[in-house]
Amino acid sequence: MVGMDQTPDTKLSSLTLREFRNYTSKTFEFSTNTSVLTGKNGAGKTNVLEAIYLLSALSSFRHPKLSELVRFQQQQAYIEACFELGERHLTIALNADSESKKYTLNTKKKSVAQLKGLVPAVVFSPSDLALVQNASKLKRDTLDVLGGQLSYSYYQVKRDFEKILTYKKSLLKQGCTQSYLQATNETFGLCSAHLSYQRYRLFQSLLPYIAKFYNSFSSGEEICSACYAYSWQPDSLASPMSIGVDNPPCSSFEPTIDNLLKVTYQQLETHTHTECLSGRSVIGAHHDTIMLFIDNIPVQQFASQGQARSLALSWKLAELELIEAVKHVKPLLLLDDVMSELDSSRVEFLCTYLNKPYQSFITTTSVNDFDFSQLSNCQEIHIEK
């Protein structure tokens, strides 16, 4: 029995794929802490990780059309995973066609909202290596996926905001009067302020973990900090989040929900004419900016490739630990062909971390990308093209 002070392991014991991507019918059995999927490009290694993520995080990190999940010239794809969560045994399945996705839990129909956060997972793919240097959309999206796994409230707020944002964009594209836009902004402003507030609070919780890992990568010589700028703020007025050093070059805004609601409505009113003329929504949580700093120097403009990769890896490992701290369950870790993108010191650090009790799945085209002997309790699964 799992003790009251012990975090239960999340274990994926088997995965079945039918008419999914390039698979006709295949079942994988996982009996070790770390599974390394090897094979040539195009063999279907990433498809396995995508299936795991679809049944845990309930989304795809590749953002495909539904039809792309179904094998060529087939009508429907089916994937199923058997999980062990402490003493609980869960079978989560997904039927997908070109029109819809339908989930079941132990054969009973469930919505995405009902399954969110049940089996959390963190994925790290080559595109995530650019996480800290790219535009803020990737950071926002990454935080929103994490938030949806941590809290149903976060998932609901994000979903409500996306609905009203889509509606508002449609109005602006068609051309609407200022009075009609102002009426829409009553709901839009409420949803936007709540999403900005929850996203800010989430990043505020994540940053200390990022800073801890980055401190380890830099041998304690560099310190990470950040600013969160709302859509209506110049970068110079962003809300600072400092970890152990003086604030980065940002001024202070107290991001309480009351303050955010007040200022968001004010800014929407100020920009009503501009939005009507341009046909664009310029104020809202979809334009918030996240800025990262190393020793108070902006990462996006001045970080070296090594610093950026260390910070991106720190971000993903931070997600693991935050999920465990909040959900009291160990998430799955999916690493899609990232070993070849990291230098030997980062691979060594990551392998050391993989020996902790997180079940991990790694894809690689070459077993020479890293030393398997660094991993305890590891199995290789070779996938033929």
C-alpha cells in the first residue's frame, strides 16, 4: 500500500495501436522504468510517444488534424493504454476518426474534462529546445498544457477564453460596431483576466524549479529569473519574478485578480476603436509575454545555444517536479529524439535524472546517442519500418 507521505508511481504497462498513424495493429509491453525506442526515421517511434501523450495528457504535441491520426485509407484509429496508479488499474482508450475523438475509462465513456490530470505526462521534443528563445506563444501554450493537467479550473478557464476569443475574432473579421464589440468585451475581459491570472500564478510556481535545475547545469555560476508582461504592458512595466537575485529590469505591477479585471476592462475600452479599425484583437491573454533572464540578461536576445538548451531542459524537468508536488503522483516523461541534440554533459545529467522513479520513454535513431549503461532498469524496443 502507498503510504500517506509517499507519491505513487505512474506506470504504463501496455499500449495497443490499431490503424493509428503507420500502425496496422501493434501492442507494446513496458516492464522497466525506462524504455528506449530505437529504429530508423519513419519507423513510427514518435507515433508511439504521441499515442501515450494522447492517452495521458489527452492532446498531441504534434497538433495534427484528426484525420492524420488514422492510418491511410482507414476510417478509424483506436489506441488503448493500461496504467497502474498506485493500487489503481486504469484502462484509457481513444477512438478517433476525421470528425471526432471519443475517450473511455475502463470501458465507460468519458469527456476530456473528466480525464484531465488523471495520468499526467511531460513531453520534451526537439522543438522544445527553442522554447526559451522563441516568441511567447510557445511559452504560453506550454504553460496552458501544464495548467490543464494540474487543475480542472485552469482547463475550464482556458477553454472558455478560447471560445470567446474565436467569437470575437469572427466579429472583428466581419466588421462590427464599437457598441457590439464593447458588449462582447464584457465576457472577453472576464475570461482574459482570469486566464492571465492563472497563467501568471502557474509560472510563478514553476520558476523556482526551473531556476533550481538551471543552477545545477551552470554549477551555481548563473541564476535564472523572469518577467511576465500582460498584453497592455510595455516590457518595461512587466511583473518581475526574481529567484535569489535583484529584480530583472522590470517595474512592478501587483497582479491580483481584481487589479487584472480593472485594468483589462480599461484597456479594452481604450483600444475598442483600434480593434474595430484593424479587425484584430490586440488586448488579451493571447498576447501576454514571458521574458526569461540569465543574470538579468535577456535570454531571447543574448543567450548562447548551450544556455538556451540548458534552460529549456530545466523547464521540462521543472514541469515533472511541479506536477508531482501539486498532484501527488509521478508523471510520465516522454523524450522524443532529444539525446542527439544535447551535448555529453547534458546527456549525462539527464540520464542521472532518468534513474529517479519516473517512468520514461525515449526515442532515438542511434543507440550511440548515449550510453545505455547510464540507465538502470532499462529496456530497448526496436521498431522496424
